[in-house]
Amino acid sequence: MLKILSQLLDWLFPRRCYCCRKTSQTSVCNNCLASIKILKPTPIKIINNTKIYSSTVYSGVTKKLIRAIKYHQKQEFDKELAALMFKFWQTLNEKELSYEIIPTPTFKTRLKQRKYDHIKLICNQFARMTDSKVNTELLKRTKDTKPQYKLTLKQREENLKNAFSCDKSAYEGGHVLLVDDICTTGATLSEMIKTLHSSGITDITALCCSCNESYTKNSTTS
């Protein structure tokens, strides 16, 4: 009876892809997922000898998924975003190393507003795929910074100055992988790297789910 009712509801109210709104058995249809271009396995930026990688460009379906999980309570898209990162990660030589995954910390008041940490959700999924460990104790956000999207690079750097603290006692001695959702100017990652360096932690790589298109012209693989 329940199965019949479920089938009736699917017929009356067919499931639709979040991105294109076409009928789909999954939250994001295969066509939309296939439209996402994975970047070449080269750094988009190097900050203080730390390679910064990005899986995709912040546009199209990727942009919709990130905005959905970040602003619209669509926590279920953590799997899709982690899968994009994993697909990219498989092309890197660095994948052979053992990592402590460090999500970009969110300040406590913003975390309270959102009710969950979207980057941590993505990191947890990515950690399962790579058999790695997520460490949320090493870096903390100690400053409630302004939203970055309207700020210039110089303003971003000033906004983020001393925004993080490092608890070296939480460091297990492995290679650190910083993870963020979007790399716009690299100011956030730069401040995180600076904070880790000040505690003597220099074995660092950074991976973003997406980045500005300006970083990646002629850099897609599939």
C-alpha cells in the first residue's frame, strides 16, 4: 500500500533536478553533473610555497550547488561537491600522501545562523572517499569578519588579518590539506597558511571545490 502511494505521489509530483528542474530520480540529474568541467591537475595559485588547487570553476551547476548548501539548507549536496573534489583529487600525485583535512573555519555566530558547517559536511564526505581524517581543532576562527564578496583584495586581507588561531597541540604531524568551497582572491587561504606557519606547520596543500574563472582559462580536462 505504501509503495503504491509513493508511486502515485511520484506520478502527481515528479521529482526534479535542483539545477535544471527537469524530471529526475536524483536531486541532481546526470546531464547536469556531466556538464561540470574538472580542471587540470595544476595549481591555480601558490601562496607562501603552498600549492592551491581547485576542482572546478565557480559557475553553472557548481555555483548552484555551492549556493544551495551554503545559503538554502540543501545539506544533501555535500556528497555531490565532495565527489567533484574527489574526481579532481584522483588526478594529482599528492593523493598518495596521508593528510589531515582542515575545513576553513566558520565563526561561531555565522555557524549559529546557518545551523551547520557546510564546509565541514563536504570535508567529512571527502574524507570518507580518501580514507583521511578531518581535524576541526587545529584551526579556529577567532574574528567575525565581514562578508568578503564586495571587498577588494586589500580590504579582504585587512578584514582577515588575525582572523584565525592555531592549536598546535591538535596537530598530529601529518601533511595538512586545507579545504574551502570557493577561491576568489586567495586571501582566506593566505591568512590560514600564515597562521599555520607561525606555529611551525609548513607541510601544507590547499584544495578548493571551485574558483573564479579568471584562474582557469584553458585549464579544463573533462
